[in-house]
Amino acid sequence: IFWALPATDKIPEKTIEVLFFTFLIVVVVWPNYLALSLTGLPWITMIRLIGFPLSVLFVFSAFISEKVRTSLHCAFAASPSVLILFFTFILLEILSVAVSIKPVQSLSSFVLVQMTWTTIFFVGCYVFLKPGRATIWSAIAWCTAVVVALIGVQEYSQGQVLWAGHIPSFLKVGDPVVQRILTPHFREYTGRYRALSTFSTPLGFAEYLAFVLPFVLHFTTEARSLVIRIAAIATVPFLIYVVLLTDSRLGMIGCLLAILLYGLFWSLRRWLRNRGSLFGPALALAYPLLIVGAVGLTFVSHSVHAVVWGGDATEIGSTDARREQMTMAIPKIADRPWGYGMEMAASVVNYRTPGGILTLDSYYLTIAVEYGIIGFAVFFGMFGLAILKAGRGLLSIDGGDSEANLLLPALLTLVNFVVIKSVFSQDDNHSVIFMVLAMIVALISRQFSISKSAFLKPNPKMVPLNSEHRDKCSEQTCRDG
């Protein structure tokens, strides 16, 4: 039906943008397990209520509007390798449904992923091409992080999820997983309460805060308003404190990586942009020593070591569990290197906690088991290429687009994602990550367009050609001088 509609550029552009930013808010602030559960239907969650109309409107717009298709083409022109890997992964998702040991379950997951990952990525590429939208997204991410962090502080003081026992009957889902989420979370070997705020696990909560921290650091150095800078500076220690309340090593490692790498890239860029400054090169040259000192402190101080790397109880518990899962998963991958299908990883590896809960901690294993060895290479290769392109684009910024500076926090968020996924398998924050991936693609495209237009801009020192000269030389020759 969309294909048969007449071509027009009158599309619901503002509605798509509003739904896109609303989707980010809903993913973070609204607990996904608070949903309408009707017999015979999937959960009617806020993510689906926002994501479905967003997907339909965007696909509709892409079919009828040449402007949308041209914008997407421009976005991908500067990063074709990332796009190739992205489409390859979509094909692997389709194949994973075909070869799945439980095709119906995999198909259900596939449909949801196309809405929350694929469509969100394409919408993000379109939205972030417009000036100011990446900044708006960053500000919303910062605000949502503060909101869920405040909820986490209050939850930690009460020792339970704030809405546990107060959920309206029409939002109650009779699922054992939801009941476990609403049950107070204590670390098994230490007895310490772990805050999870609106997320399904404390690890997912800490992961999101680690993802947003680079953007908050960006506002501390790049915001024009002094008030915004002060607010961002105050937010940084607050977010780190809340990560401590989650008792999550992955969150602390993510925060440490964000701070150290942000300082390194910031000093390098200051050195390149202001050759006469002594502060930039001094900080950049001293950075190896600073990194060694920061990492060394985590081993010298027992309390800091326990926070970042874990204590004896943690080593006995979660670290040993991950080692055992690796031992169990590798033979499964070797037996079926093309994968077992989406959503099949945990059941295939079949590792259970002492409490009998089926779990799989590493997303590396999840991808390898579900999509096979090629799927693993394509998925993480896509993010690796995006990180490299963002780094190159970051060091070549010429000042034509102030939002291009957001490549730095976006790059660090993807670095955090790749590192954290080695020890955390849940995909609650994947929609956010695909938004960040789209931001990198769009910002690189904008830089590419600025550079191209600067190259084609006529030289003001050139004298106009008369008709005789115009006949004798081509336009390109004139541009070349």
C-alpha cells in the first residue's frame, strides 16, 4: 500500500522526531515490565506503544518521500562499511530464525528487534542529520540518567523497588521474571542491597549510567552556558555514587573508562587545535602516567580494588560463574558454528545459578551461540568500525559543525558497550546503543558534507572568466586553480 501511494515530501516529520525522543525517555524512565497483559497477546508495553507507530510512520515516509530516501543515502555515503555490516547482520538475524531450534520464539524476538534496533537506527540516522537534534538527544539522555539515579537513591534507602506492592492491577504481569525483579536484590555472597531503579537488573541500571556519563562529561567542557557546565560537573560524581549503589563492577569500569578516555581525547584535540597552547600537549604527554597511576590505585587500595575489580566474595561468585559458562558454551558453538537462533543462547548453554535460575552473563557468548561465529564478527565488527570512524572524524574536525564534538562521547559510549558486553548479556539498553551508532553515522556524514562543500567553494581570489576563457577550460580546471 505504501509503495502504491503517490510521491510527496509532505511527511509527519515533527511527529517522527517527537516519537523518537519520546522512545528514548520511555526506554529509560518507564519500567518495561509494567505492561498490559491480555490473554493470547504479547505484553503491551510503553516501548511497543511508542515504537510501533514510530516504525509505521517512518517506513511510510521513506516510501513516499524522496527527501527521506536522499537523506538516508547521504547519511550512509560517508560510512558505507558500517552500513554493509549492519545489513549483513539483519540478514543473519533472518537466517537465525530459519535455523532456530525454536523458530516461533526466535521469530517473536526478530520482530521486536526490527522495531527497537533496526528502525531506531534508521530513524536516528535521519533525525541526527538535522542540526541541534544530537544535542537535544544528549540533553534528554542526561536528564533521564538523573531521574533514574534519583529513583535509585530513594530505592536504596528503602531497600526495595519503590512501586513494589503499589502496581495497579491492569499493569500487573503474572510472570515469574517480573516477580524476581520486584523482589529486593541483594548480592548473593555479601548481602548488600543493589539498586536497580526502573531497570530489570542492577547491572542494566549501572550500564546505562556508564553509557550516559561521556555525554555529561561533554557538557562540562563544551556547553556555552556556565550554569549548564556547573550542573554537568555536579552530575558526574552523583552518577558515579549511584553506580556504587548498584554494586556493579561493570558500571565502575565503564565510568573509569569514560573519564580516562575523555581526558585523553580532549587533551589530544586541544593540542591539535591550538598549537601554541602548552596545556594540551603537557596533559597529552603526561596521560600515560596518569592512566598507570589511576589503574595502579585500584590495586593499591583494597576498597577501590573491591569496587572496580571485585572482592574475594565476588571472585568466588560471579567471576567463577562466567568462567564456567565459557567452558560450557565453547563446545556448543563448535558443534553448530552457524548458530542456534535468536533468544536460544541461555537455554542452549543451560547454565543455572545456585538458586536454579537460567542465565548467561556474557553477550559475546550470546551473540556467538545465537548467530554463529560469523554473526559475532559482523556484530562487533560493526561497532568497532564505527568507533574507528568516529575517532578519525573527531581528530579531523575543522570547526564547521559544532555538534561534531559529540563524536567524542558517542565514541566512548560504544567503547563502553563493547567492554561491558564481555560480562553482561542483557540487551535492555540496546535501543540506546543503536541511537548512538546512528548519531555517529549522521555526524560523520555532516562532516563529510561540510568538507566536500568547502572543497567545491569557489576561490574568492579568482577573477571571473570571460566567454573566451570559459570556452577554453572546463569548470573543474578552474576549480583546481
